[in-house]
Amino acid sequence: MRQRRLRTISESIVKHLIAGIDAAALLGAGVAAMHWDAGGVDWHLAGLVVLLGTVLALNFLHLFGAYRFDSFARIEVAVGRVLLGWLCAFGVLFLATRLFEPVNAADGPWAAAWFSAAFAAMGTTRFALWHRMRAWSRAGRLGERVAIVGAGPVAQRLLRSLAARPSDLRVVGVYDDEAENLPRACMGYPIRGTVDDLVTEAREQHIDTVIVALPLAEDRELVETLNRLCMVPVHVRLCPDAFGLRLGQVQASCLAGHTFLNVVDRPLCGWQAIAKELEDRVLGALILSLIAPLMLAIALMIKLDSPGPVLFRQKRYGFNNQLIEVFKFRSMYTHMTDADAQQLTQRNDPRITRLGAFLRRTSLDELPQFLNVVRGEMSIVGPRPHAMAAKAGSLLYQEAVKYYDARHRVKPGITGWAQVNGWRGETDTVEQIRKRVEHDLYYIEHWSILLDLKIIVRTVCGGFAGQHAF
């Protein structure tokens, strides 16, 4: 089995995080220096100087490239840029003490202590990051991992250009639906298979961006390719040919000095992913601690109601189509449980226990899934994870909705946009699962913390109970 790669380090997150640490170091060192020389400091003026100096320093640091990601990999460059930026900011403050009498609070022993302590703190941060980046480099987590779709003239021109210009892009391979009829390599890069092979490998190894380098005039093949790539959580960029450059208004990205058209963005990346993770872990742990007594009571009632385990564990598809084990309170007789959901639950289902009917109707059987949330396998809000053999009528969900797997680009949730809008329960028809998937994709494309909170409130107020809950 191929070993899964760790996710590539986000340059944006690292740069913003270091800027935040610098701001805290500048403010903290200034306040500490004022306390150290408390007898000779006017607190009001000195506090104003510290605040002004912090703002000036951050701007000078940006100006001198102290937050350029490539500079972090060379400790002498990183520390040198910090020193230059901080010296310029401090020089402006010192000049102000000579021009404006009210700002003479920047003069004195405490100011020298502030300069030294802040520089030491920012330098230590750079040293720690430099050491960390060496470990990231050895683990292959630096630089954007890119796959190229297409092996024709457009792709060849792109690969030739990328090879001529050193960058942090790492081309993992070329994919083309005609791979069987093509040479084993394209411009020195291995042709690894078809677009379907790329979808599979994007789930097994981490790929950040897919660049589609196909002639845009061949719209049918292009649309089909983009639709298949929508099923995996990657950025999809379009390499424009002569026709593509005549397109109307589109967003674009610049990678390694080349411009590509943005056709698909990976959902919940960068700071959005951090915000979502914090929401799930913090809110999930809080809710789990509050409902623990209720869960214990339900567990005791299940034991009294019928023999068998308290929890029902079921394999379901999670983020990026990876299988996870989802927890629920057991609501069926043990000998009638259906681990693969070959037969979906129906009204008055004889397999359901008396207590189980109540738990399912009120959705209390879903409460153990907060354990999945705290473990990082699920979110509180997201597309519901479906059982592997779940069907709409006589068709598997993947057969009923062509690009069904696109909903797996984010973690599955305990509740979701489809559920609070009434699309839950039986799926007797293909239309029912299509509507559910439409709502899931709407959620992915319009995600925000406010939308999550709205769904949680609607769930608490009745979104998980009603005529479709059984």
C-alpha cells in the first residue's frame, strides 16, 4: 500500500503566523522594557511609542522582505532582514525624539532594552523556523506539488518553460487519457496515467494543484476533465492557449512566473482550514462535555432495552473518499444490524428496537459522532457521511449522481445544509439524492463560520427531527 504524503506547508499561513509572533514580540518587549525602567518612564507616552514603533517595524519588515517565505530557509538572510527593518523603524523613532518634544519618551535606557529584547525574540523565532524548515524540507513538505493534465503542445510548452525557470513548484507527473498510446515521458516528466489515475493518486498522496494544459477549443474533453477533477480537494488551474487568452473575465493565479486561469479552488484551505478545525475541536469538545451525562443515560437505556453493544460502528466515506468508522448509538437489534446499509431504514422498520425508534426520530443516536469530531475525522457541520452500499432506488449513490464524490472534498458532518433543508431520510428516488448532493455542494462553495453557526442553530431548533427522521 502506497504511503500517504503529509500535506504541503502553507506559505501564507507561515508568513502570517510569523508576522503575528513578531507583533507580539515587539509589543511584549516594549512593555517589559518599560517595567524594567519604570522610574524614568512616562507610561502614557512610552506606551504610545511602543505602539507606534510596532506598527513602523512591521511595515519596514514587510518592506525589506522579512516575510518572504524563501528568506526563512537561510538563517543569515532572515536575521539580516529583521535587523535592517527593526533598525530603520527604530531610527525613525529616534529621529522623532529630536524633532517632536512630546515623543522624547523613545529616548533612554528602556528604549535600548526594548530594541535588544525585540530583536532577540524575532531572531530566535527565525532560528526556530529555519530549523523547522530543514525538517519540512527533508519530509518533502516544502514547495507546491503540481500535476499536469495533458501531454500535447500546450503541456509541452508549459513544461519546457517551467524547466527553464527554477521555482518551488514540484511537478509530480503528467496525466493524459491517451497515456497508453503515448511515450513514457513528456519533456522529461513521467506520464503516470489517465485523469482517473490522477483522481486516485490525489487521494492517496497529497497533490496541491492540478494544471490542465489541454487545448481549450476541445471543450467537451476539457469540461469532462474538469468535472472529474472537481471530485478531489485540489486547486485546479487552466493553462491558457491562444483561445484561452481571449476568454472573458476570470480570476487568475501566478505560479512560478506563469499565469493560469482559476477554474476550481480547493475548499477550506489556508486560514479557512484553521478556522474550521478550531471550530470543530473547541466547539466539539465543549458540546461533548455538556452532553456526556445524556450519552451515559442513553447507553444505560440501550443496555436495558435489548442485548448487544451500546455503540454501532459503520464504515463510511470521509474526507477525500477515505474510509472512516462512524459511531452511532445502536438502534437496531444486534442480529439485524446492517453494517454496509444494503437495506436503507424505512418507516416502521422491524429491525429497529423500541428505544431505537425514539433515538432515530430525535436523532439522539447521532450524538456519539461528536467523538468522531474530536478525533478529527468529522466536522460538526458538513455533508453527511453515507454508508458504502447506500442506494437511491436501485442505484448506488455514486451511480445515481455522476460527480457524487465532489461532496467529499471536505470532512463529513453531523449535520449539514441538506439536512436542515429537509433532505434527509429515505432516498427512494434518484432526485432525492441529487437534491441532497446539490445542497452539499452549495455548502462547500459558500462555507463560512456564520453559515456553520446558522446550520447549528437550525439543527438545534428542529432541523434533525421531523417527518423525515426515523
